[in-house]
Amino acid sequence: MKVLYVCTELYPLLKTGGLADVGAALPAALQAEGCEVRVLLPAFAAIAAGVRIEGDAMALPAMGGPEVARAPHPAPKILSGRVRATGQAVYLLDAPTLYQRPGGPYLDASGRDWPDNAERFALLGWAAARIGLGADPRWQPDVLHAHDWHAGLAPVYLQLLAGAGPRPGSVFTIHNLAYQGIFPRDALAPLGLPESLFTIDGYEYHGHLSFMKAGLQFADALTTVSPRYAQEITTPEQGCGLDGVLRQRAEQLSGILNGVDYTVWNPARDPLIGTPYDIDRMAGKAAAKQALQGLLGLELRPDALVFGAVSRLSEQKGFHLVPAVLDDLVARGGQLVVLGSGDAGIEAALREAANRHPGQAVLRVGYDEALAHRIIAGSDVLLVPSRFEPCGLTQLYALRYGTLPLVHGVGGLADTVVDSMPETLEHGSASGFVFHAFHTEALRQALHRAFALHQRPARWAGVQGHGMQLRFDWQVAAKAYCALYQRITATPGAACASVEPGPRQSF
């Protein structure tokens, strides 16, 4: 089975969130199951620098109508190569004026969306479809697997270009439904998208073009990254306005839980944490805590219950709740370490709250991979208070590191963390702390339960040990994806929205 995996981030080359970790781990797991995987990525500077190019460049035809054909961009090319760090086979979509820029992959240096994001990421979907239909004469996929809104147009272009002819099966994976890639209607013509599909049953969303909705409507199969989230997004509460589409396509929607790359996240072999440790030699865990306190200027108290967080700082991630509980947390003898960035108001509130407690609380704005490892290793509890959470990875990392997750009981958090209650403590299934009502008081009560359990060292060690033995292996997810690939390649296109070919002069 040949699989073209289409995404925008790949650890260790470029990472803004969990999408990069999945991009690094899932293709490798699929290959271990017998798939031949190539990853298509935009040639962002950080990605291009980490790829060894092999072979000749493949030219791409113009993506859309006359507007794009006359645009002052060099013709995009597809470069094939391998990631230097891992050997993963990749295609790079080489369009320097679109991808070689300062700032981030999605935002400029001032934190605003790039104004041509529609063109930048439509081109990714266009290139994916072209490869899917034979742009590389030496390799053609059986399945095109597109990830998140950035690749949402790939299934549409695949159908438009194939017409009534054969094509690969297509899978569209939702990593976060809240980010949908919504653009004005006048983007259609430059992107070569027909007006005939700008309908409620196509990619129209409240008068705009939605890349996310395009992926949902036109892929043969839909997945998301945990079973619970697959159920939640079919409801108005978490469907982000697309719950009706998802209910209509419920037979094509499934949840496949993300995994952990234990070659990267393993306290027994982690070079970023100092002293390694594992369930049978926990002294290194105490050393990691002391080192974290010293590094960030916290008071060196081995008895302090250290709460850590590595997250985007947004209301979705629940961090607007945290400043209100910090005084109580510190009064009970706790400390707080937060690494992340995001909403300016939440950053300011966390900074002000931390400044009230010098030596007991600290906020580090930004992202630092080494510090993330040190926080997860050195904390006692990891805070993941998300309003909604498609899967979450940090709670899975925390379990392996003996750091008890404290989570809101939604999505993948509910699928992976078992609350420490009398019955779960009794039969040894508890792995962390779960609160269910999304408000400050519920979070506060969960903090209190964490402090109470910490006062019972034997119970705490039991929960910690159970969590460290749990495994969320990528091979389980890979087997599920392989089974899905087999199903859709048997009858590709049978269940997705249909495209009436009609005139396609743009193509």
C-alpha cells in the first residue's frame, strides 16, 4: 500500500504543535505495518534545511485560472528527498515566494495570518492531487491522506482532476475542528475552484470558502484523533458549525487515538532531562524536579507539589481558568511552571498572577523543546484544562514520565486519563485527575484532590507507577489506519460528495 501523507509540519524540522509529532511518528508506524509512505510538505525554510534532495525536480502546471497564471511567482516544483534526521522519504513543494518567509508557517512576524494563505495552502492540496494522479512517474500512491484544514482542498482537487477516471482513495484527518481555513468567496476563481461546488453540500460555509468543510465533504473517509472527539464533533456544542456535515457523514467518520513516539518520550533514555529514570529507579525523577526548580528560579523545596504546563495559551486550552486558582495553589504549598504562548490577555493574566508569587510560580513565553521535556519530567502534575481537546499528547507524555495529568474530561483527555477516585484507586486503574464542569471551581476542586493524594505517598506512587506502565503505541493507530486504507481503496469515492466535472478551463 503506497500512501501520500500530506501535512504542514514535521518534527524535528518544524513544530508549532502536536501536528508535527504526529507527522514524525505515524508515517514511520505505517511503514512498520508494510505501507510505503511519502510525506508532502511545503518547503518552509526550516523544513527545506533538514531535507537531503535526491533526483530531479518535477514541474507543476498552473493551479488555477488566469489570475494565478499571471501571478509574479516562479512555477512551483516538487522536489523529492529524505529527512536528514530520520531518513523519511518526502516531497517538498518548492514555491519560494509563498513559503520562504520570515515569521511562522501560518502567521507573519507580527502574529497576523499571511494574507495569501488561501493560495499558499490550496497549492499544497493541488500538488497532493497531482502526485496522487501520477505527477511522479516513478511512484503513485494508492491513498492520499490529508491532515487538517491546510490540506483540505486535496480531496477536491483529486476529484476535479481525475473526473470519471481512476484515482487514489482519500482520507482527511481532523486534528482540531476549531481551525477551519475560511476565506472569501472571491478566492474561488484564483484557486481554480468551480462555483458549482460553492453550495451547502460543497465547500461553502456562511458565504465563505472553507478548506475544512471541503475536506469533510469530499474525502472518502474522515478520521479524527480520538474516539471521544469523533463523537463530540457531531454535536452543536463542539461541532464548530460543522456538526450537521459530520452527522451526515457519520458512517465515514471514525476516531483513531494518537500515539506516543517512545523513542523520543522516554525518561529512561531522554538526553534532555539530565538524570534518566524509570519506574524501577525513580531517584532521577526527584533530580529532575530539583533541576527544574533551580533552572526557573523556583524555591528549592522537594516537598512542593509542582504543577507544570506546556501548551498554547488560549481559551480552548483552558488557561484563562488558571490565574484564578494560583493563589490557592501556592497557599497549599504548590508551585506552577507554564511554558507556552498565545492569547495576549491570557499571557498577561498569567504573568501578573505569577509575579504575585516570586519563587513559587513562573511563566516562560514561547516554545522550547528541551524545556518542555524538563517540565514534563520535573513536574509532579501536568495541567491540561482544555475546554475541548481532540486528543492531546502532553498528557500521554506525562504518564510515561510519572507526572500525573490533571485534565478536563473531554475528547482524548477523557479517553486516556482515569480519575483518582476511591474505586479506581482501589483496583489500580487511576492514572490522574479529571474534572468535568468547565469552570474555575471545578478546576480548584481537582487541584485539592491532587494535594490530598500527594499526602498519601504510597497511593501516589501506585497511581504514578500505573501511569508509567501504560502504553499508547503508534502501532495500534497504524494498524487501524491500514485497515481503513484497505476499505477505501476497494471502492474509492463511493461515499464522498460527488463532483460533476463540467467545464474546467482553469485546469
